[in-house]
Amino acid sequence: MADVAKLAEERKKRYLAAMNLEKPDRVPIRLNFSGEFISKVAGYTFQETYYDWNKNIDATRRMLAKIDGLEMVMGGANLWWATLHDAVGARYLKFAGRDLDENTMFQYVEDAYMLPEDYDDFIENPTEWVATKFLPRIHAELDEPGTYRATVGLIKGAYGLANQLAAGGQGMASYQQEFGVVPSVTGVSKAPFDTLADTLRGLSGIMMDLYRCPDKLKKAMEVLVPHNIFYGMATAQGDTEYPLFMPLHRGAYPFMKMDQWVEFYWPTLKAVIEGLWAAGKRTLFYAENIWTPYLEKIAELPDKSIVFHVDQTDMDKAYKVLGGRFCLSGNVPNSLLAFGKPEEVKDYVKGLLDKYARDGGFVIDAGAVILDDAKEENIVALIEAVHQYGVY
Amino acid sequence: MSNSMTFKNLPPAVCLPWDVKAKELGEIKGDADLIKKEWETLDMFGYIYIWYWVQR
């Protein structure tokens, strides 16, 4: 147990040093696995880990026992406990074993669940609008508020989420005690544009809003800023050591033109990140896809306030524009982990470390969340390459 | 501007403001601060539950 505690302390020290732009003993390994990859490695079907929360927690434990050298985890395997979503009658998710084959990844059914005419209510009091308008709209069980089924659905939803969060916290603590892993992130929040685009207006809806009701869109995003800061700190339970996870979606190039990105996407995202930083919380700027045109704007952020995560952004340019002021992470291509050979993975990792990690301030990771198409032997190769070439 | 919301511009962490509840409760015979603190803590959990469905 003492050795495991020491291991956890070493890993924490290594990760924090890299995020503070220092040179740790070697490059930290933060791999962001999907629940589907973890299920595959653990020998569970996707249905089992979506529906059986004990198996979901156990899947990560099995993976940690199987793959040596993993240093961090985000938590339990899957984000979703399907039973919780069944309890409220979620219209926007399809799950393995219910709507889909038992080993098919969940599907999100995107739609404009918030309508353009909802903006005024949302701006006036977003919490009340979500509770009274949005939740019944997206949940079949809540269709008729005040009825027995709707009341029971609400109760089960709240109880289910509380159970899920408690089990997830216990799981994380047990991983740390058994395997010496540390959390890669604590807490989650979003860019206000993504809050609206991901679950409320949908991509097609918000793209129309850019032209049809730009002022209302801007006002709604401004209203969201303090909520998104608070939500991040609350879900992190006040932790300020580890970064907050901020998956960034609709700000990727080329969803918007540069002038639109500057006018609509950036100001409130910047405000959220600066608000979190003022509270002592660093953001993992998880820039999915391509963000190359926006690097100079991102450089406006306070030094060290983010870890800039590179998926398909130009790594050379990211290093040139942001390196030395922000820790960088990434960018082993997911396609390489899925279709490459272990030697190719090792060569790619060596190239990354040689070019971008020599001065510290670098965390190795895949470009994006590692899905079930990744080969286990390629993950092992990635870890071995860091141990071989990533020592300072 | 809409007038269909019960409250306007509620800050983060608040579903039903303590001030509103306190008026409904009337005179509090014991430790009002204790009741307020616990009310606001549970109100915050309600807030997180509501926003979970948006921020997931």
C-alpha cells in the first residue's frame, strides 16, 4: 500500500510539474479512454457497462490491472448510466442493448430541443427555463408535469444521479488506492456557445441563430458565463490542483468563419476560462479537431491558465504560438492507435517528444478520446515509448 | 423580454432563493443562519441536477 501511495504521489508531482511548465522526471502519460475501449479491454459488453454501474466501475479496475503504466484516469468507464436515462425517458440517447446492438457505442440524437422563441425566457432565468421547459421536452417520462409518472421520473432521476456521482467518487478513490493512478481532470464545464449548441439549439439551430438572432444568442451566452464557471467549480468539488475538463466542440475549424469565431465563440469562452483561473482552476482546453486559425487569440489567455490539448491542430504552430506559456498535450493520432502498428506508434511518440517535450511543459495523450477501435498493443507501445524516450 | 418566468436573473447555485423561502417561513425561533446554510446547500444540489442535463 505504501508503494502505491508513493506511486500516486510521483505521478501527481509529474503531472503538476508539466502543467506548470516545469521539467518533471519524465513526460506524464494522460490517456483519455472512452468507456467503450475500457469495456473491450475489461471483457464486458457495452451494454453491461452502460447498464450495470458496478461493472462500469469494475471495468476501469480491470483495465488498470491489465495495462501496466497507466498513470491517470478520468473516473469510471462510461459517462452514462443508461438506467438513469431510462428512468427519465431520455429522447436524445440510444444505448447498446436497448436500441442498439450490445456492442455498439451510444448514439446522441441531436435536435433543436430549445427553439428560437425560447431565448427570452432562457435569458431571463436559465435555471427555471431548463427545469420547467427543457427537461419535460427531452424526457418522455416528464411529458405531463404534475402527473404520477412525471413526479416519479423526477425523483428517480435525482436519486439516480446522486447514486451515480457517489459511486463514481468511490471508484476513483479505489483506483488511486489500488493502482496509484491520479485523476487527469476534476470537474467539467463548457464554452457557452457549446452549452447552447450541443444540447439546446443543436448545430443547425445555432448556425441559423448566428444570422437570424445574433443579439439574443450573444445575450444568452453572456448569461451562461457565471453558470459555467460555477458548474465547473462545483463539479470539481472545489479542487484546484487538477485541471477542469472542457471538451470544445463547435468552435473547431471550420464550423465558423474567423470573424464569427472572434465575435461569437471566443469572448464568453475566454470569460469562463478567466473566471475559473481567478478561482485558481486551470482548464484542460480539449480542442477537438482543428484549432490552428485561432491560436493567436487563445494566446491572449493568462499564462498557465490552460493546458492546450492538440488533436489535429498544427502541432508546430501550437508549439510556436503557445509553447512556453501553456502546457501542451496530445497528439498521437487516434487513427494510428486504431490502424497502426506498435513500431509506428513508438516512432510517432519519439518524434513528438523530441520536438515538443524537450523543455518540459508537455503531456502525452491521444489526439482525442480513445475509442474501442484502438488496439491494446498500441497503447502499450505508446507507454513504452514514453518510458524509453520521455525521461528528462 | 419575457414575463413567463417566476424569477428573474437567478445567480448560479440558486433554484429557490432563501429570501423568498424565509418570508414564507415567517418568524424563525432558532438559529436562522443554520437553516439558511443548509437550505442553500441543498438548493445548490438541485441546481446541479437541473444543469446536469444541459452540461453533460
